[in-house]
Amino acid sequence: MRNVRIFQFSLVGLIISQVFNSMEQMMSHFSLLIPLFTNKIHHRIPFFPVIQINEGIFMFLNLLIIVTIFIVGAFVFLEMKWTKNVIFILSIIEIIYALFPILLALHFRKYFPGTISSIFVLFFGVLILFTISAYKPQEVNLEE
């Protein structure tokens, strides 16, 4: 039961930290720095693409992530069985997503947009992966 509470707390924490992460990245135009980072990887691993993304599309993808986690999170609290797999996949996506600004900051030894909030996204994403096994949803009949 305790791990289920930690799982639910982690999910709420992930949602809140992703909102702050998205705001931090959008307000500081993080999308303009993505080609810089992916170009560095491309020079070391030639088949890795140099990614350029329009700011509008970047904002749309950030909002899509937030809305998706928020909606699925609501269904987690309703204990729908399908949510366990979706949250697992979303947590892995969030962990990978959070690593980009953190790795940029470590590589260039300076702050990059999203670094601070990415630490929290990473923390809550990993915490979800560790506690998701305790989450055993029971299909709730909403018609009663």
C-alpha cells in the first residue's frame, strides 16, 4: 500500500515537474539549442541525425506530453488497468526527454534551459519505474 502511495505521489510530481520543465524550455527557446546538441552527437556517431525543430512544433509537443500525462494520470486514480503500461512507457519517454538538458549542461559546463526542472522530471520518472510494480489497478465500474 505504501508503494502505491509513493507511485501516485510520483505521478503527480512528474506532471507538475513536466509543466515547469516545459515552461522553462519554451520561455528560454530551448528548441533553438537542439541542433547544437544533436550536431555534437552526429560528429561522434555519423548515423545520428541532426535534429532541427520549429518552436511552434516544439511547444505543441510539450503541451501534448503534459495533456497526455495529465489525462492518463486521472485514469490511474480511477484504477483503470490499461494505465499501468501507458504510464510505464510515458515514464521512459520522460526520463529520456529529461536527460537532454542535463547532458547539455554537463557537456558544456553551463546552464541550459530546462536543466533544473529536468532533474525533477528525471527523479519522478525513475521513482515511477521503481514503484509501478506495486500499482495493481482494479477495474472500477463507473456506472454504479
